[in-house]
Amino acid sequence: MIDDLLMLPELILSTYLCEMEGSTVMANPEHLQLFGDPQQWEAWRLQFPDIVPDLRASDVSSLDRLGGRNVQCVNWSEADLSYMDLTGMNFDGGYFIHAFLNSAQLCNASFAFADMRHVDLSFGRCRGVNMSHANLQEAWLVNAKMEYAQLRATDLRKAHLRRADLRFADLRGAALAGTQACELVLVGANVAGADLTGVDLKGADMRRVNILDTQSGNDLTQVHLSLTNLNELNLRGALMREMDLRNVYLQRADLRGADLRGANLTGAIFNQTMIAGALLDGALLEWDQITRSDDLLTSRTIPQKRWNTRPHQRWRDIQKWDEV
């Protein structure tokens, strides 16, 4: 039956494959056989450029690398690519629904406009990966290393990003509503226009992130920030009313004019934190543990930081976004 579909236009075939998503799937044996020989594969793809190769549920882990093959717009749904070295590969426009890429080497690989719903990328090495405009809804990216990743306009709604490393990533216009991102490292990331509604960032490292530049602007009430590192952040005029901000780090943060009425700041850590004009009516603060001088708050006891800082990271590293 699949053979009969090979003559269909790509759009129709793609729609058909999506409809089959919930059924038992297997790769097209002819496509899989062709894939085993890079030269035959390339010749076939050049001859039939409109065919979407069907490698669903396949296991190509016996191949050392996939180099020498055109793997754009391939259907890899439910395929097992875990632990493979896919460095620099171009998977643009592919289908990876429920695919396994856990612990794979994906540095500088490209998945632009790919359908990656429910993909498993946990523990992946993805530094510099390009997933711009990809659909990563409900994907697993737990402990993934994605420094400097290109995630512009990427759909990450309800994704699992616990302990992922997205420092200096480009998340402009990304959708992260409902994402589970506890202990996420987001140092220096560009989140301009991103949707952070309902994101769980408890314990995350948010240093040098312009969180006020997100889609919600100054209103941070829909973001979960307890235990989060907000050191050096510009939170001037932010709406944080009645938020749970227990045990947050606010050293050298700018809270001038912020609305913190009714917020729970129990256990928060301050050091030269600017609060001129901040609204603190009803806020829970441990004033007996805080020194206030010239509209600056400093905790009398500042615990050792829980976040690792690499010495080579400097402010100029994130100024590159101004040049894009």
C-alpha cells in the first residue's frame, strides 16, 4: 500500500503519514534497503525528489554515521537514533514524532521546520543545534546540552526541559507555555517575544536574561520562579504581585518600581538589590535577616551559590544578539 503512495505529491503523502501516527508503523523495506547504500540512496533521492522517504520505526544504529546521505524531509517517526553521532547533519523538514534521539551527538545539526512532537532528546549533546520553527511539543529534553541552540519560533509547549542547558540560546518568538523547566540553565539566552505563560522555572538559572522582553512584558505573574537565580536581572517595573518567590536569588537585581505586593519572598537572597519605588505592601520578607540602606537590600547571610559559573563567560558573549 505504501508503494502505491509513492506517486502522490509530497503534501498528500505527509498528511497520510500523520493520520497513521497512532497506528503500528514500520519502515518501507525498499527505502530502508536503499538507505544502507549511500550512493544508491543519493541517486534515488535525486530521481524522486518529491517522495518522502519512509524510515519509520527503523533502527540504523549499526551504521557508524549517516554522512553522505541526504536526510532532509525524511520520516523518522518512532525510529531509534539514540547514541548516534549525527554531528552537523541536516534533518530539516523531517518527521521525528516519538523518535528516539536520546544521548545522541547533535552538535551543529539542523532540524529546522521539523515535526518533533514527543521526540526523546534527553541527555543529547546539542550545542549549536538549529531547531528554528520546529514543533517540539511535549518533547523530552531532560539534561540535554543545548548551548547556543537556534530555537527561534520553536514550539516547545509542554516540553520537558528539566536540567537542560540552554545558555545563550536564541529563543526569540518561541512558544514555551506550560513547559516543565525546573533547574533549567538559561544564562544569557535571548527570549524576546517568547511565550513563557505557565512555565515552571523553579530552581532555574536566569542570570542575564531579559525576561521583561518576553511576550508577557512586565507581567511575570504566570511564570513560576521560586528557587530561581534572578541575579543581575532587570526587573524594573515588573508585575510580580502575590507571586511565590521563595528562596529566589536577587543579588544586584533591579526591582525599582516593581509591584511585589503580597508576594512571598521568604528566604530570598539580596545583595545591593535596588528597590526604590517598589511596592512591598503585604509582601512576606524576613526583615530581621535583611539590611536596608539607600533603597538597597542586602541579606545579612548570603549562602554559597548553587549555580556553577564558567570563568570565560562574559557579558559580551550575549551582546551578539544585538548584531543579528
